[in-house]
Amino acid sequence: MSAIRNTNVIILLSVLLLTITVLIISMNYFNTKEINTFTSQCYKNKGAVKLEIHNNLTGRYSMECK
């Protein structure tokens, strides 16, 4: 009984870790797409991009076009 319970806990933790990893990768992918779109539009309007990345893991950032 204990071996089955340990296996279930390992499976649950593995699925949780995989889910968190996929969510972080997805969030970073879409942040990168958003930054690329913003910067290209800014440059198209002859602006200068000011980009500040606050957290590399979560992808928190702020940007401004001057």
C-alpha cells in the first residue's frame, strides 16, 4: 500500500512540475512576442524603445516608446 501511495505522490509532483514549466515557457514566449511587436511598431513610428526587464523568470517587464 505504501509503494502505491509513493508512486502516486511522485506522479502528482511530476505532473505539477511539468505544468508549471509549460506555463512559464508559454508566458515567456508570449511576452517575447509582445515585446517584438511593440518594438517594431515603435521603430516604425521612428521612436526609441526603453525596455526594462524586472524578472527574467516570470517575464515581468515595462516598456516605453519615446
